[in-house]
Amino acid sequence: MATVIDGKQTAAAVQSRVARDVAEFVAETGHTPGLVTILVGEDPASQVYVRSKGERTRELGMASFHEQLPATSSQDEVESAVVRWNADERVDGILVQLPLPGELDSKPVLELIEPTKDVDGFHPISVGRLVANQPGLRPCTPIGVMELLRTYDIPVTGAEAVVVGRSDIVGKPVALLLLHQSATVTIAHSRTRDLGEVTRRADILVAAVGRPQMITGDMIKPGAAVIDVGVNRTEAGLVGDVDYESASQVARAITPVPGGVGPMTIAMLLSNTLEAARLRH
Ligand code: NAP
């Protein structure tokens, strides 16, 4: 049976490290790192996310700000909010909760975020720095995946890594982070021929697809580490992209869903907020 890669425990360890580092940073600089969440509209799931991000930020000794905009806001109004927070010295990280409602276009909004405050790592400058392996803020879920591999001593250098999914927020950045740690990386997607043949090569398999339990045990190399980023709501509850039952018979280590990658995302957001404060002070 595979080792269970415990995201809750790892996220808790990251958070206590961040809390300790925040205290040190405040003592050294006199500045309290701050994160603002901007929520447009009243989507209940998004409200839960931003509320818990705010609570967690305060628990770690950082300042939390929130701007609530009505769903009827114009593109200009949302962009003006970002511009205001860019200029606010109390704030080191700006998070615009996605998706934006209605006809609002998130791309120009995200591009307005001052790159040193881009704690989600979605700004084109952050993306460029990631591609070039230059210091900068990295997207939270992908660095959460790397933190899990590090914590569980899964060797990356020289490993065959297969990432299933090529989105800008998960698949591509995870693939780049693995590459920068000298894995041999393959990115698979919906047009990949014989997916099983590709995934069976992987020492490290990252699934970021959004299709319930599509990666089955027979698609996994015995002894592989399997990181399941997928979150799918089904009648049977929350499941990942990996069929945990069959995969855990074959893998050496595997993340559960829930309790794997999920808790890491917010922990890495808090870590990025401190990182952003360091960049600016
Ligand atoms: P996305 O933008 O929908 O991308 C999905 C990717 O999967 C695409 O690249 C797509 O290929 C590929 N794909 C779709 N069907 C496939 C198939 N049959 N075979 C191989 N590849 C296939 O999704 P995302 O935003 O990356 O998210 C992926 C999953 O991670 C979702 O379940 C999401 O909820 C979850 N997620 C979790 C967290 C967390 O904190 N745990 C954070 C973000 C996302 P094409 O490019 O060819 O269409």
C-alpha cells in the first residue's frame, strides 16, 4: 500500500513556519505583511474561500483586508480597485477571487496587479519569471505540489515526471517547476495519444485534469509518486482525477482527495504573502 501524502499536515507545518517567519519579519522591519482579497459578486463558494483566506492570514500574524464589489460592477470599477490597492503601502499581496461574474474580463484585471504584489503568480511578468527560472512569485497550487514532493523526500532530479493537464494555473507551472528541479517532464493533455502509455513512464505523476477518477491503477508505474490536483464533485462526494482505490495499490506515495493538494494552496498563498512583503521591504 502506498504512503499517504498528507496535505493537511504539510500545510499546517508550512503555516507554522510562515507564522514564525512573519514574527521575525515584523520585528526586523516594523512592517506587518498584508493581504487583500477582492471579491466581485456574492458567489457563496467564493465567499467561503475569501473568508477563510482572511481568517488564516490573521492567524499567522499578518494583516487582512477585504474589498467587496457588487456583481453589477463595471470593468473600470474592478480595475480601479486593483489600482487603489497597488498604491496602498499596508498591502503586500493582492488576490482577486476568480471567476469574475458576468461579462467581466479577468485578464486585464490580473495584468494591472503590481507584479511585486502578485501573490497568485498569474501576472505575465510572474509567468515570464517562472519560465526563465528567475526569482518571483509562483502560483500557489503548483508550489504546493512541489512542497509535498519535498516534504515526502520524493526525488525530482532526473525523475521522469508526467503532468496530465496544461492549464495556465496548474499544469504548465507545475511542469516548469519540475523542469527547473531537473526532472524530465512530459505534459499530456486531451489530444495525447494513448495516455496510459505516457503516464506509465512517470516516476512522478501529477494529475490536473478535472475528470473524476480518470487515472486508474493500470496507468501508473509501480512505485510512482502520484499527486492528484483534481477536485471533482460527484454524487459520491469529492473525488480526485485519480482512482485512489486502484492507484494506491500500485503507487509508492499518493495524495488523497480531499486532504492532499487542496490544503496546500492556501498555505502557499500565505507563504507568498510573506515572500511579497520581503520583496518590497
Ligand atoms: P482546466 O483548465 O480545465 O485544464 C484541464 C486540463 O486537462 C486541460 O489541459 C485539458 O487538455 C486536460 N484534459 C481534459 N481532458 C483530458 C483527457 N481526457 N485526457 C488528458 N487530458 C485531459 O483545469 P485546471 O484549472 O488545470 O484544474 C484541473 C483540476 O485541478 C480541476 O479538477 C480543478 O478543480 C483542480 N484544481 C485544484 C486546485 C487545488 O487547490 N487543489 C487548484 C486548482 C485546480 P486540453 O488543454 O487539451 O483541453
